[in-house]
Amino acid sequence: EAQVTQNPRYLITVTGKKLTVTCSQNMNHEYMSWYRQDPGLGLRQIYYSMNVEVTDKGDVPEGYKVSRKEKRNFPLILESPSPNQTSLYFCASSSGGLAGLSDTQYFGPGTRLTVL
Amino acid sequence: GENVEQHPSTLSVQEGDSAVIKCTYSDSASNYFPWYKQELGKGPQLIIDIRSNVGEKKDQRIAVTLNKTAKHFSLHITETQPEDSAVYFCAVLTNTGNQFYFGTGTSLTVIP
């Protein structure tokens, strides 16, 4: 089954404790992206990747890091989480990329993060 | 960056009636406009999209219209059903072709 998976689905942590949210897709998609969803603000793009080893900042990248060492994986790293990073996070992928973004985004099920 | 505004934020309709959600955007060079449906506890799912070279697209009970001159696009759902109840998001792909900007969402409730 074609899908985007995220782990963990729920996470409660404390300020300053490094964490990683994993994202994996099995559709051989070039383009991958991370979003955060907050009430009244919709989805905001954090980082995106057009292909392996190609990443770029989205609208709200502060406090986050990403890496794209393999085509299928795109982990989101919070080196020193803070309470304002409490949010619902979504990973997405599409068949676009360096060849041109031309297809629908498939979203993962979401990761609900709480930073105390 | 792109500025996407979505209205209304909440919408209640009787089953069988139509629902319309509108989005405006700021960058006239943007060229791809998808609509997503998000059910409770799930990720957004594409329901319909339109590209800048087309003015209207229809898929059964769902249609999207695009007015490039006025920089707005709308989602139309006809003959609404209770299972249409969800949060709907519009999105815009920037002219660089690699960044998406989303509207703030519309919570649609279809009353049986």
C-alpha cells in the first residue's frame, strides 16, 4: 500500500531534550516536506526537500533541522525543543522534485508533539 | 511569500444543500491550486486540484473554479452528505514550484 508513515504518533517531552520524528514514504517520491498545524493558522511549511541531499527552508524553519540522506526518509529534528513547538506535525511527499513539482502531495497521519 | 486567505472559517449546511469555500492568494505567478479534506485524526487528503491554464474542474459532486485575474479560487460541493463533514484547506504552489502555502481551513458541518 502506498503510504507515508510517521513515528511516533504522539510524543510528550520536556524543554531542551533533543528529539527526532521520522518520516518514510514507499512511493519513490522525490519531493518531501514537513508541516506544522496550529489552530487558526492552517498548515505551515517547515522544510522541504526536492531530492536526496537537497533541502530548503519553508515558511517557519526556526528551531528545526532536517536531513535527506535517502530518498524514502526525511526525519525532522528538534535539537532543543521549546513549548512554542507544541503542535501537530505532518510529513508529506509527492512525485515532483527537481523535475518539477507536478503532482499531489500525500500526507502522513501526523505526530502530535507536546513540549512541557 | 505567498499570502493565502480562506473563508469562511466555519460553515454549516443542511444535507443536500451546496457548500462553497473561497480562497484568495497574492502572487499572480502561482500556478497550482489544490484542495484538501482533513478528517478528524487524519492527515489532509487531496480531493481536487486545478492548474492555472484551466478555469474550472469538476469531479462528481466536487468542483473548483479559478479566477486568475482576481486571484481567487473556490471549492464547490453539491448535494452535500454527512460524510462531507470535515476541515477543508486550500493551498497554493509558489511560482518557484517548490513551496506550498495553505489557507487557515474551513470546518464544514453537514446537518442530516
